[in-house]
Amino acid sequence: MKDWCNDDGAKRLREKIAEYWTERGYEVEVDLVDAGFVPAMRSARTDVRSNMVNGMPRRKLVNANELRNEYRPD
């Protein structure tokens, strides 16, 4: 079972998300936030946060210099 909440798992997840959307021509920003120790989990946690809305990217790369302002499925 993979742990996406620890530091290594969160880094892997960030790379997977960014790679997935980049391959499809979308620009996403994915950040890691150290949430520290969480008593309910009995461990430290790293959050993965992005600029996506409801799991969808906000901007599509049209070319190297232009950005489309909204999501449009291909």
C-alpha cells in the first residue's frame, strides 16, 4: 500500500499529477505543504495542493507564449 501523506509519497504524487497534465497540454502548479504532526493520524503529514479547480486544470498551454484561460476538454 502506498502512503501518499508522507514526504516521499507526496513528492511522488506531485510529480505524477504534474506529468499527467503536462502530457495533455495543461499547466498546473502543485505544491507540498508540511502539515506537521497530526494526532488523529499519529504521524506527520505532507499535503499536496494545486491550482486546479475540482481536479481540473485552469489553464491550457496553447503554445509556448500563450495561455488559454479556461479548461476545454479535447
